[in-house]
Amino acid sequence: MAGPLARMAVWRASASRLALVYLVILVIAVSVVRFTSYLVTQREITRQGDLLVQSELQALREQYRFGGVQRLVEILNRRVDDWGRLGAVYLFMDNAGNKLAGNLTGWPQEVSRDGAWLEFELVAREGNASVDHPVRASAIQLGRNWLLVGTDKSEQERIARQQRSAMAWSIALTALLAGLAGWWYSRRVAARIREVASACEDIMSGRLSQRLPAGDSQDEFDQLAAVVNRMLDRVDQQAAVMRTTFRSAAHDLRTPLQRARIRLESGAAQSVEPGQRDAMVQSVADIDRVQRTLATLLQIAHAESATVEQTQRTVLDVAALVHEMAELYQPVAAGRGIRLQAEALEPALMHGNRQLLAQLLANLLENALKFTPLSGLISVAVQTREGRVQLRVADTGPGIPAAQRDEALLPFRQLGGRDGAAAGEAGGSGLGLSLVAAVVHIHGGHLKLLDNQPGLAVLCEFPAA
Amino acid sequence: MRILLVEDDRETASHVISGLQQAGYEVHHCIDGREALTTAREQSFDLLIVDRMLPSLDGLGIVSQLRADGSSTPVLVLSALGTVDHRVEGLKAGGDDYLVKPFSLAELLARVEALLRRAVGSSAASRLRVGDLEMDRISRRVTRAGREIDLTAREFQLLEFLLQHPGQVITRTMLLESVWDLHFDPQTNLVDVHISRLRQAIDRDFSPPLLHTVRGAGYVLREHS
């Protein structure tokens, strides 16, 4: 079962690869959207703060224009009381660096020009701890004095931190959900493919009445299954017609053969003239030959069109069967000066029909006996390897050229070197290997013709039980 | 011995009837399946020979209905259908033996005799004997005129089957079926070769010969030729 499983792994990988690609794309997209909106929000918050500072500066500049230093100091002293709590920062200094008003002790850093922005940390005492407060401020020149107005950005930074953490969480959650969805999807696809593949394997192995599982979601899988099932119905129908035809053919051919045989038989028994009697006996033998060919043909047709359910199968030991068949053919081989050797040490169990497998062995052995020269060797070996029962029948005859091996499995193929010579003998109609192929087929196996150097080796592989 | 033959092909039937009558059997013939079932239920027969494909009621239908009635009369099924599965179908339906057309009259007679004798005799005996040839089936020893004979496991089985049917003609096909459990005709003369080996073992050094060839039919194991 290496074939279908290997195919399935590729499918599974392709489904999960697709899911992974979607996951990455989704995470990138979500990150870009969230980060952009974070940047925009941050900028807007800063802009709002700056606008506030600028409008305050503007208002204070107006007051200075009306009331000079005196008035501004008054206003600032009032504001510091009111706004100190609100996180506003003021500093009014004269040119010499003396503080005129405000809640800062000194100029935090050098300011070179009017309207410049500056950012600094303010250490505030809250209870016993000292806490850093980031401040963003702007300074203007009023006459020869300098005025600084700023706002405490702690709150803004807190919001920014919250936003960043929300961003990280939402990206992580997106990744998790997308990952889960992808995992579920790829498992589902893999399971559907596996169902279809195993149903197909079953059908190929002869369970022709089996159908692909069709759900009711009407997705591509269901549509595909429906089409395949219709195709299988059609094939099944044809096989049924074939079987009926074979039944009728068997009946219509065998009944007249029966009459002819009985007539000839009783004719031979009553005939007094020896020449006549011989002719009749010969004709009876011919009828038996026709009957054997017909039986083989029907068995091939039956095996090719029959379903597994219709064929009786049990668990059987091919090794035991090999020994039985070798023992059956041993005296014939010995009579022809051929060594027949069975190599089947371990039991080799498979699901099979004993009669069909015995006939397979009989055909292979008779074929080998036909072509193996005096003092040649025929070997029958069976072993179980990697879940497969391997049956090998090899001879030391002339073999079949590689180019003709496929052809050799077709019915009535008379090969120049091999079947041609024996076609007339013992009813050899060139059906032997075709029947072997049909029996291997109905057991879900594989057949190979190989070079035995010299000779032919026929390798049949079946799924082990 | 009364035999009911159910066969719709008149010519085949008339030859089979004359063959059976010459062998000393009384034969009743039916063409139609339903008629045959009624006849088989009303009268008593020692053996039924039933063709598989019949008008009105299939041959296997007759057999399974009779079996359902509790009848144990042996049945030989004749059939134009000869694949492995068809045979199994025939035996499953309650047939005791299955013969594929075209068959020889000799084959049919041999099987009829085997079925009738089986119905009468017992095959469970622990000692079998024909003339001075004896088989102990428990100790698996074979002796002739008191001398032990060495046989392979298969030769033992072959002889055992022949000893169970003394004086009966046993065909090659019957031996393949019973001794090797093979239900197809091999193209080579396999059975003849095995029989000649057995003959070497039991007849060569003794007299008179017990294992005889019946031309055109098969083999028979008996004291007098």
C-alpha cells in the first residue's frame, strides 16, 4: 500500500502548505492595518496636544501684549494652581535666566529659537517615589523674556502602550485562529482525499459495487464523487451485461457440445469398424479440448469482470499451496527429467480463492514444463516482503524476449519461440498466461514477466493478509 | 435404485436415461423445474440429477427448496456454467456433486455410483480392505499380504479414497477433486502418473493386481479383473 499512502502524504502536505501561506499573508495584512492605524492615532493625539499648547501660547502672548510681564506672571500663577493637576507645565523666565513664574524650577534644555519644540523628562515626587513624566513643550520669546508651555504626556504614552499591546494581541489571535482554521481545513481536505483514494483502491481491487463517499455539501469533492460514481455505475452495468452474455454463451455452446459428445461416444461404443471408431474417439478428445479452452476463456472473462464480493475468498497459506502443487507435478517433471523445486519455508498468508490460485500455479507449472529442456530446473518460491506475498515461478527454458512480454499476457497470443511450438500440444491454446493475469487481477495483485537468465520468471505479487 | 433426472435438453436426456438404464437404474425424467419439484416431493428417489438452467424453476432452486423441506436425498447438479464460483454456488445450494457440461457418460455413471454408495455405506471405518490389501487409518499403516508398504502422504490419501470406493469406477476428475481438492482439468496426465506410482507400490511385487484401469473412464480397485 506504499503507492496510495505516498500520494496521500503529498496531498496532505499541499493542503497544509496552502493553509500556511494563507496564515502568513493574513498575519502580514492584519499587522500592516493595525500598525498604520496605531501610527495615525498616535500622530493625531500628539497633534491635538500640540494644538492645545500652541493655542495656550497664543492666548498668553495676547495677554503679554496687553499687560506686559506683570499681567502674565499673575495669570501664570493662577493657572499653575488650576492646571498643575491637569498636567500642564509653565515656565516664564527673563533674559538673565531668572524664573518669573511657572511650575518648573529651571529651563530643561537649551532653546535657540522662537516656537521650537522640546521634549524632556520631569521628575515628580508622588508620595515617597519619584516618577518620571515625559513632557512635550514649546517655547516662545516675549520681548526679552522666554515663555515655555508644555503638557504631561504620561497619559498619551499610557494609551499608546495599551494600543501597542492590543495590536500585538490581535495579531497573535489572528495568527492562532488562522492557524487553527488552516489545520482544520488541511485535515479535512486530507481526509476527503484519503476517503476517495481508499474507495478507489477498493473498487480497483474488484469491489465494483462500492461507491465514493458523497456528502451533501455540494462542494467540489461531492461533485467529483458524483461524477466518478456515475462513471462507475456505467462500468458496473457493462460488467453485468458481460456476465449475462458469458452465461448465455456458456449455455448455448455447451449444450450442443454435450449432444455431440454423447452421440460420438455412443457411436464409438456401437461401431464395429476400427477406423470409424478411432475417428469418433478423436472427435470426443477434440470436444474435450474445446471444452477446456471454453472453460478457461469463461474463467478469464469471469475473473476479469467479477467483483470481489462474487468471488469466494478465505485466508489461505500460499506456501502450503505451493508445496501441494509442486508435489502434484513432481512425478510428471521427474518423468521428463526436469528438477522441480519448491522454496516456501515460511507461511505466506493472503486473502484468496484457493481454486483460482491453484489453477494459476497449475498454468505456470504446465507452461514451465512445456518449455524447460531435459535436466532443466523449475523453481517455485514464495515469500512475504513488506506486506506483499511474492510468488515466483521460474524455468530454465528459452524465456520470452523483453519486447514480447506484455503481448504474452494477451489471450491467444502465439509467440514465435515459446507458445508457437507448443500451441498444438496438450490443448495449449495460448490462454495459460492470460488466465494467470486474470487471477492475479482479481486478487488485487501485480504480475511481472522477468528474465531468469536463462528462462522465464513469472512474478506474482499479492497483498498479504 | 430410482433416479429422478431433470434435464430440459431432450437429446442429452435420452442418452443419459439409456446410459443409466443400462447400468441398472430406474429413471424418472422431468423437463420442467416446477414439475420436477412436485415429483420429487410426492415420490421417493435415491438420487436426483438436476440441470442448473431449466424452464420455470432454476435447478438450484429445486435443490434449495428440497433441502429446506428437510430432504437429504443426494443431488448431482449438471451445469453449463463451469467457473469456480458457479461450482461453489451449486454446492452451497445443497448439491452434493457438480458436473460441468459436456461430460462423458462414464463420468456421470461413476459419480452417480459414488453418490449412491456414499448414501449407503459408511466412510468412517478405521480399517479398510480390498483382497489382501489392508489399511489401518488410525496407525496410518498399509500392508499387503502381511507385508508393510511404504507410501507418501499423498499416495496414502489416494489409496484411502480408492479403498473407500471398492469395485467402483473412479474417474481422474473425481480423484483430483477428492484427493487434491482441485476443481479444474489440468492439461497434463497428472493423475495417471500418481496412479502408476501407487500401482508400483501396491501391485508390482504382488499378485493378483488390484488397481485396474478402465478404458475411457478411470480406475477401479478390486480383487478380480
